[in-house]
Amino acid sequence: MEKIKLGPKAVYPYPMPMALVGATVDKKPNFLAVAWLSRVNMTPPIMAVSLGRKSYTLPAIEKNGVFSICFPGIDLMEEADFCGIYSGLETDKSNLFNIFFGQLEAAPMIKECPLCMECKLVQTIELQTNNLYLGEIVAAYAEERFMTGGKLDISKMNAFVLTMPDNNYWKVGHHMGKAWDMGRHLFG
Amino acid sequence: MEKIKLGPKAVYPYPMPMALVGATVDKKPNFLAVAWLSRVNMTPPIMAVSLGRKSYTLPAIEKNGVFSICFPGIDLMEEADFCGIYSGLETDKSNLFNIFFGQLEAAPMIKECPLCMECKLVQTIELQTNNLYLGEIVAAYAEERFMTGGKLDISKMNAFVLTMPDNNYWKVGHHMGKAWDMGRHLFG
């Protein structure tokens, strides 16, 4: 079938993780929804998060030099969505979640989330409309109820993904195969 | 429940997109599996992909100044996994897929993939064990069979996600809600 060329300016749909990036802004915990993020270095462990240049949280991350990344389960989908709709500039999000702290004073984390990371800012890359923040993971936090055999269990985490520009949330569905394994036999 | 502190060196499970990054290496198309990638800038559209420093494809991307990102559907999961297991150094992957090219000569793309992007390298960020390549999307390509009403349809794309370190592939599952909408009523 013929390939259709799409414009370079659109947002293209593929499944993205949905996370809440936390920072202390004006002495209060604030969270914004971020789907443009990825692990970017193996050792030390570094995550990259891309924030629009006008984000309310942006100056605080730069000033504090720390931020958090929490991954919500489906039970927190509405709250996570709320954090993506309303800016901290107009909405106090400090009471949306139960907060805890790890080693970094200004990196508030969300008790209800199955996985939280506290990150130390190690590099800022200024792009045209976004800033890319590279944060080294200082520690991560989970709970027994999200684990199986001492390890985080994606099914118990009740994870979901986001696609844009259709703007939909999707449950992480059926298990389809083992990675770094199921393709081993091909052309072997 | 008590938070359990996890070490900073582990890989933590959350759903990641799985893509095939393509480049022309020694005059042949080569593809490697990459889950550490994200959109990082809105305008112009820029994607970031993180590759281990020892990746076979790495010098070619730097030399050519271009690369591609293709998102496979579930029907290509084994081939995608194969590309993640075997290095181009030892395995010729040039016949795994049907190849097409867009505007960039050294950015081979995969006909079978529902979504392909050709990218021009705009920035390289050298980290400790990985290089982060920022590529501006020059154009993206799809096919009618993956679209509904002229737009890419994630269900027809048959998308899947990867989790590590458990190393599993998961289907993108049930629709759970509308993004930038379902949280609107909270505390409104």
C-alpha cells in the first residue's frame, strides 16, 4: 500500500508513559502531567523530562536543582489528567495527593503512586519551545502491594499509557511475549 | 503502607514505546530496537533517542547526520525483538524488512511499520554510558490501512509497549478515558 506523507509539525500517535513530575514551588508541592519523558542513561540512571518553556514548575526545578517523577496507576488517572489540564499558576495542587519525601528536600512524591523517583538535576538542554531536564535518579520508591516476589509488577501497578493527538488513555493490556527473547529464533 | 526504597541503579518498570531506529551502516540499512526515546520539543518537532555508547549504529548516525524511527505493530514484534538481541556487527538486518526512503538518503524506513519518521540529527548529548541523539522530524509516513478518517488510529496500528527489567511486551489495551478532559471536573 502507498505510504502517506504526514506533515512534520503534527504530533504522531504512539504509546507514551504518563507521569507526574513534582517540584516544590513557592514552598508547596506541585505536580504536572508529562508524557514526554524517557530513561536516557544506564549508569548512572538518568531520566529526561521535556517541559514546555512556559510551565509553571520550570523555574522551581531550575532553582531547586531537583524534581520527582511518579507513575500513577489507573485509579489516579483523573487526578493525573487534572494535573495536565490546570497549571499550578491558577490551581493549588498541593492537596490532590498524599505527599512523602525521600532524600531530596524539594522533590515531593505521591504516596498513592506505585513508582516514584527522586531526581537530581544534572543537565538542562534548552530547545526551541521546551526545556529538557536530565535528572539522575537518587532513589526510587514502591510498596509491597505493587510487587510480586520483591519486584515491581506492572500488572499490580495498573499502568496506563497516553496517545496524542487523539488524546486517549489506554490500559496496559495483554501480555504478548518476552522481550530480548521471542525474536531469538528468527534467522538463527 | 510503607514505602520501600529501591536502589538507584536498577531499571524501573513503566510502559515504554518500542521503536526501531534505522540508519545506513556500511551502505546497508540497519535497525536497532530502542525503548528509551521520547518527543522532546513541540516546534519544531524533535525526538530524542538514547543509544548505548557501544551500539553498532552509533558512528553511522553521527557520520550521516540522519536516522529514522519506526514504530512496529504486534505483527512485527518478533522482528523488532530480533533487532534488540543481535547487533548489526554480527548480523545483517538489511533483509528483515521491506525498506523505503523519504527525503533523507541515509535514513531507511520500514514499509511494514504503521508509523515511520525520518529525522535530521540536530544535537548529540554525550552521557556516561549512552549518547542521546536529538533528531528533528523532517517527515513522517503512514498508510491508509492504519488510519481512520485520515488520522492515524492507535488501534489499527496494533501498538505495544515494553517493560523492563521484567522484559515483557504488552498490547495497548482497553480505552480508559479521554486525556486533557476526564480530570476536568475534579475540584472544578
